[in-house]
Amino acid sequence: MSRRLIVCVGNLVQDEVFEVEALPSAGIKTGVLAYVERFGGPAATAAVAICHLGGEAAYWGRVGADAAGETGLRLLRGHGVDCDGVAILPEGRTLRAIVLVDKRGERSIVSNRRSLSQDASVLPQDGLEQAGAVLADTRWPAAAAVVLDRAHQAGIPSVLDVDGGTPEDNRRLIAKADHIVFSAEGLRDFAGDGPTEELLRRCANGSGKVFAVTRGSAGSLWLINGELVSVPAFKVAAKDTTGCGDVFHGAYALGLCEGQRPIEAARLAAAVAALKAERANGWDGMPDRAAVQALLATGETYPN
């Protein structure tokens, strides 16, 4: 393998997706327009996106010794993802989530992240020799900590997807990562309320690391060497935003692995996420590099 390999560490999740007219509020019953079972999870979805963009990805995670785990791994391999670093655990069950998607493409997710052990000793003991970058999410913090440390020792860039997890775990992981990309919700959970620019500066605390936050149609905001830079989102007719943050992180890591500067990689990631929202259809809706290049060349963006 070349040094374009990106090791993605985190969760694989079986999603039960319910399409509804509108996301329900508390105490409201609602009917289902459509239902489908598919697979997701931040790291696994990022790995699939990387492969569809022409990169090489390995997924390191764990699944239960059940039909869901077997199916998830078969599908990952079908998309070109190396799954040799996945542990199949005899106890527990493959992670699951319920996803509600409304007619505007917005979604709400209820996840069960406690049905498998958090023990990181099941990770491969090596495997970064051919890697050009590491991507970890905060949903399996023990594993993310191990792999971020290994990436630092190997001298390869690391990207941390911060969405979920406790503030204490996230603080520890942020200290280990080179590029820290929050979801809007993840940034608020970690840094509190306030203007986004102020929250990013508070998180960076004068460090030379790259900090960013994704904000849907408002684009992403980046703090690089003390300078704030906004990267606009591309205008598309979104059908389902599920997984868009995951593919954003995957595309960003791929851009870095290819030698792009952070803002170049962020623009690539914005195009990939927009096309994913437009196409929906889970892992089967991933755009290829030609479609992304076309959107980058001719696509319209929202105003900054």
C-alpha cells in the first residue's frame, strides 16, 4: 500500500432509518413514510467516502459476533475498505442507532454506544507503517487516544472528529490530535455558549493546531495560525444529511494525505458533504472524485 492509506478508528453502527414528514417533538406520535436498514458510524462512513474518492482506507473498530456485524463488514469490504483491523467480540452486540429523517433532509439520531466493550486492547498492535494520516472520532475515546499517540510517534497527521463524548475525554483527545474538527453541537457541548469564533479561539488556547467547526449550510469555520477562515457550503437540494459530517472528515483527511493545505482540503470536504446530502442512500450514495471535481469547478456556494 502507498502512503495514501488513511486509518479510520471508531464505530460501525447499524442504522434503522425512519423517514417522517417532520421531526417529532416530545409527546407527539408520527407516522413513517419509509423505512430502511443500513450501516453508518463516523469512522466507518469516513472510510467508505475515502475509497469512493480514490483513496485507500482501513477501518479499525469492533463489532459483535452477530449478523449485523457480519453484514456491516461485508458491506465495508464491498466498498473497498480494509477491515483487517476489526475485532469481532464474542460478548455484546454490534452498535445500533435509530435515525429519523424529515422531508427537508434534516435528521435526529438516537444511538446505543454501550453494547460493546470500550477496551482498546483489541486494536491492531501495528499497521501505521503505510499510513499517510489517521482519522479518529470521539465515540470510542480509549481507541482514539491510542491511535492518536501512535500517529504522533510515527510523524503522520491526525484528524479528530469531535461530536459526542465527555468533555474530559475530548479534552484529552484534543491534546493529542493535530487537526480538530467539531460539529456545531460538539463545539457547544465542549466549549459552551457564545460566538463561534470565540469558542474556537477558546479551544485553541494559543496552540498552533488547526481547529474548525462544521455548520451545515452555513459552511465551516477554520482557525489556522490564529487566523479565522470561512469555507462556504455548496448549494444542493439536500435529501438526507445523515453521515455528511462523517464524509466531510474523511475527505478532509484524504486532502491532507494528498498534500493539500487545510483550506484546500476543507473545500474538497465541503463538496463531498454536499453531494452526499443531495444523493442520500447511505454508503451507496457516496460521490466519486469526478463528481466532486465538477462541483468544485462549477458549483454555487452559500454566501459567507
